[in-house]
Amino acid sequence: MGSMPKPVRILAALALALAALPAIAAETATPTTVDGGRVVPPEPSPPEPEVDPNRFANPPDDAFGAYQRGLYITALNLALPRAEGGDAAAQTLVAEIYSRGLGVRRDDGKAAKWYQAAAERNVPEAQFQYALMLLDGRFVAKDEEQAYALMEDAANAGNAMAQFNLAQMIVGRSASPDAVRRAVSYYEKAARAGVPDAQYAMAQVLASGAGGRKVDKAAARRWLEQSARHNFDTAQLDLGTWMVEGIGGDRDERGGFAWLRIAAEGGNVAAQNRLAKLYRAGVGTDADPVTAAAWYVLARRAGLVDLEMDGFLEGLTDEERKQAIQQANRLR
């Protein structure tokens, strides 16, 4: 049985009425654009997860204790009879074990069965996970309407990841002012709960005045910083740029340079190119044409073409270009 797709986030300007805000709540993911903007199930986290007891409603004490200690087979053996007897928390725990392949062969079909059972007993985490499976349609019959209803139930019960995904589903269905306002309310809830994609979305909302909100670039910058501190590289890119340019607050060239460097080192190609320009001009750091060229070479290898920086490369000496290529080879 195949594995679920990797987590996906779709990023676009809120100037387009939030029609393509970051999509899919994966707790750890690299932003990736996919065709159609559909919500896709996240890749389950690897073994040895950090366990949030709230995921399991009222956790079955002995089974959940074994799960916390990494005794996954024991946890499954203890939880399965309870799950079969209708215990919603145990059903969620069994689904979690099968979906992640913890101590057993991963089995998304069995995970779907138990997530569905727990979802029918109104466990928000199970509603969220089963909604993703209904949207994907590989392990259960695809049903977007049921997925929407479950996502809404989970979101209204306080599941932050469901709130984020529901917001995306709302704007995916309609870009009307009322729909955008409703979506923004869910983005804000998810952002306040610490979802970095939603924090980035709120930065876009407040930067553009979407959803009936007043333009407030200072508040937008604060949301960017929160998202950046959660290692969301697009937020790091924007925050660094805003700090260098003095948007939404004081100009801070060194601080902006630092954020752009973090994003560049994390593989963000646009940040690599912007960092190259800062090194070239000596903004936020000492001017260093070789290092500037090295970062641009790295970005160009990834497919970014900047005619201005191409001209800069051509203006270097042969020795400088050689050094830049050597440095780029070490940076990758």
C-alpha cells in the first residue's frame, strides 16, 4: 500500500483575495507548489514523536503510557481491545500507531478505519486526520463534502491545524468578501495557536488589508517574525527584506541580513539571491564580491536567473569567479 504524499504548502499573494494562501497544515514541511491547490494529507511524522496527550481525548492510561515510553507494540496490544469496544481515545491511538508505522508495518487502510471510528465519536484530531484522507481519496472513497464538514467540526473544536486547513478550503471554494472574512477568522485562530503557515497568512492579510482588516504593516511584521521563528523560510525571506527596507518598523540592515542568511542556508533560492545582493552592496555586512557571487551561483544552479546578477558575475575577474564557484560548492 503506497504512502501518503509529502506535506504541501501553497503560497501566493493575498492581493488575489487569498485564493492561494498556504495550503495544507503539515507541522513540519518545506513549502511546495502543487497543481490545483488541493489539500493533501501530510506525511506522518517519523517514529519517536513528541506526544501531545490532547491528541487522544481522554487517553487510555496504560496504553498511552506505553506509547509515551516508545513501547508501541505494547501500546497497540493494550489499546486495540478498547478500540474495538468503542473507546474513542483508544481508536485514535491505534490509528496513530498504524498511520506512523510505530512498531508495526505502516498500514494507512487500518489507520483510516480507526480514524473514521474516532471521528464518528467527535475526536477533533481524528476528524482532522480522516478529513485529510477523504480529500486524498486513496485509502478511503474521496468525499470533499464530508471532509469539509469534518474539518469544520475539528476547527470549531479548537484543532489549530484544522482551522488553518478549513480557512484554505473556504477560500478555495469562494473568493467572495464574506468567504475571505470567514477564512481570515480561522487563519487568525490558527496563527494565535502557533501554526507558522497561518502566522505567515496573517502577515499577508494585514499587509494587504484582506478580509476587511485594516492595513497594519507593523502588526504584519510581528506575525512574520513569529512565523520566521518557527522556521518558516518564506517568512524569514520576507521578514529579512522588510527589516532591510524598514517596512513595518525600524530599518535594521544587520538583523534583516541575518534572517535572509538563515533562509538562504535553509535552501530558499530567492533568499540566496537577495543575500548575494546584500554581500555585493555591503548592506548589513561587509561588502564581499566573491561571497556575493557564490550565493548567486548557488541560486542560479537551482534555476533562478537574475540578469542584474549575471552582469555582476561577468564583471568579476577570472580568479574571483573561480573562488566564487569553489565557495558555492562548499555552501551547497
